[in-house]
Amino acid sequence: MNKRLALGMTFAAMLVGAGAMMSSAGQAMEMVDPDKLAWQDYPGLPGVKFVVLAGNPREPGLYVIRAKFAPHTMSPPHWHPEARYVIVVKGTWWAGTGDKFDPDSTTPVPAGGFAIHAPHEVHYDGAKDEEAIVQITGIGPSGTVVVTPAERKQ
């Protein structure tokens, strides 16, 4: 099994076992207390934590997750099979496109900002000098495929 597939499968298994998934079945409304979120480490990416707010990214249907990037933490170039809609909740989130990792070419998206990750398009993102929290919504099944250095255009 290749490293990318293994990382994606590990992440998917953690999402299912996260215990943070919420269902509104039988309730008029569910409230999320941000101080009580059960953040988990994102596998293979030190400095990044996530929590599932609604749905199950591994299954078909709507999901909502949050990702928290510690200062000076960026993801490597990667892509997702589905479109992802990103709202910056806290801090400034920095996003770049393409398979050449170049944090200096990223674009700042401030708190309240919005971005769309197109499906199958390579990008990288994260935090520079401050913690950044983003809320990501999509239609599953979701996945993350890291572009290995051998696959990157130089």
C-alpha cells in the first residue's frame, strides 16, 4: 500500500472514531460550545489538529470539520477528491496552489474570509505567525492525497 493511501486511510479511520460527530436526529437544534471541542491530532502532520462538527467525511453526504494550525505549521502540497468550502474562524490562514511548496507565495485569508478548494487541484495551506482555525464544509466521501516530492514539478 502506498504512503499516500495509508495516510488517507488512517485519517479516515480517525474521523470515524473521533466521537465528535454530531447528529441532529430528534432535536430541533444542537449547539457547539467551542471550549468543549475534542480536538485530535491530524495523522502525519504535527501541529495540526481537527474536530468533526457534523456528518462523517468518510461517507457520502454533508460534513463540517474544523482544522487548527499551530503557528509556523503548513500542510505539504495535496489535493482532495471533493470541493471544500473554507471559512477562516480565527487568525490568518495562508493558502497556496500548485505542487511546488512555496510558503512565501501563499495568499493571506483573514478571519471571516472564505475560500473554495476545487476538487483534484493541488494546494497547501496553514499558519504563519499565529494560530489559524478554519471550518471546512464538503460533500463526502472526503480524502486527502499528499503529492510526494517525486511527483512534484521542479
